[in-house]
Amino acid sequence: MKRERLTKGIIMPPGRKTKYLTEFASIAENVCLLKNCKDMDLAKIFEISERTLNYWKKKYPEFLQALERGKEGADIRVARSVYEAAVGYEHPEVKIFLGPKGKPVIVKTTKHYPPDIGAAKMWLGNRQPEKWKDRQELAINGKVKFDGERRIFTDLELAARLSYLIEKAIQRKKEHDLLEAEEAKKLPERIDEEKGG
């Protein structure tokens, strides 16, 4: 008996049989774990269109869950690797040496990897961007005074003026820090004077 489907009131013959096999779920999960796959990549692997892949995700919940597990697992592995690189890590290893009389000597050791500043910077920059991003935002508040003449400044003139103001602010900050350092040096003398006085 032939299967038929109804489309907009017209009886149509059945469509093509799906290529989907239950094994595809575990294949998709493993592929996503091994490499960062987008739907387009998965469609190529299974030799189907993205539309068919999306259909499989809707029709076969085990396929969708496998994709999610694979993608999440890959993200977790990468995050763990970045974290370990940022803080340093170690692992057991085996070294083989040539011993006396030419016999191999197997020595179990622990390989140490120091923290990687680049990985630490990336980790912190993504997790706490307000504290660790390279680019800092500078807010300038105040009033603009006109001496009676209004004119439109070019971008270059504005950039030069802003650069000048920033340099002045940096210079004032350096002077302030220098004064604070001098005051900090005098503090032990004041404490001694107060104790003795």
C-alpha cells in the first residue's frame, strides 16, 4: 500500500526516504568534540543540506542532544586548557635514558608548565572585561567655553587638542604621585618625632 501525503489539498506521493541513521547521533557528537563544527560543516560531513540537518534536529531529539553535548564538551575542553595554561599545570611523563651496559632506564617524572601570561590575559579579559581589557574608556566631563567665536574643528584639530589634554592629565597624575611618594617617605620621620616628642 502506497503512503500518500496531503499538501494544500492536493494528494502528493510520498517524499524521499530520509538518510538519517541512529548512528549519526554519536558521529555528530564525536565530530563536534574533535573540532568546532558549524551546521554547514556537519551538513557537508553527512552529505546533506543545512535544511535537512535542521529537520533532523527537530525530528530526532537524540541527534539534537548529541550535537549539544559535543559542542558543549568541546567548549569545556578548550576552557579547561586555557585555564590550565593561564595558571600553569603539570602532568606525569616517562623519560627513557640509556643506562649502564646500554640498557634502557625508564624514569617516571612530572613535567611542569609555568603559567602563560597570554592565556591568563585572555582568560581574565573575557571573564572580567571591565578590569582586564586592554582598551580602557576615558570619560571627559566639563563645559566647553567659547570666546565668542564659534568654529568647526576638523577631526585632526580635535585629536590634537584631546592628545594635549590627556598629556596634561598624565603629567598632573605623575606630579601627584611624586608628592604622595615624598609624603610617604616623611611619614616614618613624623612617627618617630611623635613618639619622641
